Amino acid sequence: KKFGLKHSEILLNLKITNFNTYEVHIDQLHFNFKVKDYINAEGKKDGVIKVISKKVSYTQIPIDVGMKHFGKLIREFIKNKKQLPYDIKITCKVKVAGLDEPIDIDTKIMGNIEL
């Protein structure tokens, strides 16, 4: 969409695989990606994502990316042997066919960006 050193807007392409025998509806999907205090990317998907049983669904999430101290980010990346820690947080409500109440999902993934 739009790219700059301090602020960018991108589309995240998301592939969702439903291995279950029940249809799944995903609602209120929020995504956050953070690299220390340098990068913060956030987005949400409006509407319900329907994933039919034993099928794959594709969707896009608009993401706002904010970057601070780009020079410091590059220096720290080089200093740390070309890797920096990141956190990804995903929250949503999942409604499974046959169940009355949706399930709240709140997951965090941590790793290293490596070059």
C-alpha cells in the first residue's frame, strides 16, 4: 500500500487451514508485531472469516507499521550478529460449528529476525 521509513501501510496475506471436521468462524482478529521499541505493526480484520472443514481459507489484514530510530535499529541488528528478537500477538474469537459459545484465542509467538 504505502511504504516509508517512519510509517508504512501493508497488507498481510494470511492462510488459515482448518484440519477439523467442523466449520470454523474467526471474528475480531487482531494482529500485533513488535521488534523492541523500533517496530510496531498492528492490524485487525473486520468481519467474520469462514473456514470450511478440511479446507484452506485466505484473507488479507491491513497493517499499520510504525518505525522509530531506524539508524539505531540497523546498528543493533549488526551488533547482535544480524538478529533481533520479535514478538507476535494474535487475538480473536473462534466459533466452532456445534458449540454455543465462541472460544477466545490469545497467543504470543516470540522469535528472532535473522539475516
